[in-house]
Amino acid sequence: MAGEVIVDALPYIDQGYDEPGVRESAFAMVEEECRRYRPTKNYLDYLPSLNITAFETAMMHSEFDRLQNRLPMETMSMKRYELPPPPSGKLNEVNAWVECVDNSQAQLEHQAVRILNLQLMLEYCCPAWQRYLQTLSDCERIVSKKLTELKQSLQEVNWQRKSLQTKGGEQLRALEAKWVALVSHNYEIEQACCMAEEYIATLQQQLQTYKEQINASNNLENSKINGQSDVDN
């Protein structure tokens, strides 16, 4: 399949990672891959544009504008907690005093609400806080249990990988030993064949020499016989 990568590394049984030059070779391969991969300027065009203002609110916009314009932060207004009397020019006006009284009643009601909230907090805060802590403790216990299960799953996966790689390593070593034995046996057979060829060549040479000697001897005998026949005649 195009683009398929076959991972043949067995980290539990592979050796030689700490040998000199291995790390440098790996970094050289990474650098070579980086040199071959030359991204263009528009290699991120298939991604949607980044929306950096998705979570900004109007208050954040105004605060960013203030920081950009280097303006000081506005001080907290305490005017709503003040009980000012009517202005000096309106001390005799009933409406001005009515507004002051309404403001005082509003402030008093606000303080009453605060006191009520404090009373409610004193009554229900501790149980609510304890319930909150108990909820956090339950969540922590559940998450810790899930974390333990995940760690056990990871450990099981690692043990399975180690077991499979150990078995694969044993098979690889057995196959390697068998391959070495076959190569050695083939080498021995090749050496024996070479020796046999040399021996056959020697025998053929000896046979050729023997044939030449026999032919020479026969020729000599024939010459003697022919010479004797000529003398008799």
C-alpha cells in the first residue's frame, strides 16, 4: 500500500542503541528528512483561519483598548456606599431630602441583605463546604481509580508487547542461527565442490599425461617393430 510504513523495531530485544555513532546517524536521518521536506508558504491553507477573538467579551475589548492606549485603570467607585446630604443650595428642598432618605434606605437594605447573606453563610457554609469537599474527594477517588485502571492497561499492553517481542526475538535468533548454519553448510559444500573439481582436474591431467605416455610408448614400440622388419628384409 502506498505510504504504508512497516515498523520492524523491537525495542525490548534490539541492542546497539548506545553504541558510538548510532545517535548521530539517527539525527542525520532526521536532518535529511527535514531537508527533503520543504513546506511552502501556504502549507496551512487547508486549515480554517484562526479566530483569536472568539472568547473576548465587550469588557475585555475595552480593557485591551485601555492597555493599548496606556490609560490608567479606573478606581472603584464608592459613591453608592456614601450618604451625602443635599447640596448646600438645596437644604430647604423637600425633594432633595427625599432622595437622600431613599438613598439611605437603599443602603440600609443593602446592608441588611449583606447581614442576611452572612447569617446564611454561617448556617449553611460549613455543611455546603463539607459537601463540596466530599464531592471533590469522590471525584478524586473516581479519577484515581480510572488512572489506576489506565496504568494497569498500559502495563498489560507493555507486558504483551514485551512478551510478543521476546518470543519474536527468540524466533529471530533461532532463524538467524539456522541461517548461519545453512550458510556455513553451503560454504562447506562449496568448498567440497571446489576441492572435488580440483581433484577431478588433477585426475584428468594425470589421465591425459598417462595417455600421452602410453601413446609415446606405443609409437616407440611401433618404430622398433618397423625398424626390425626393415633389417630382416
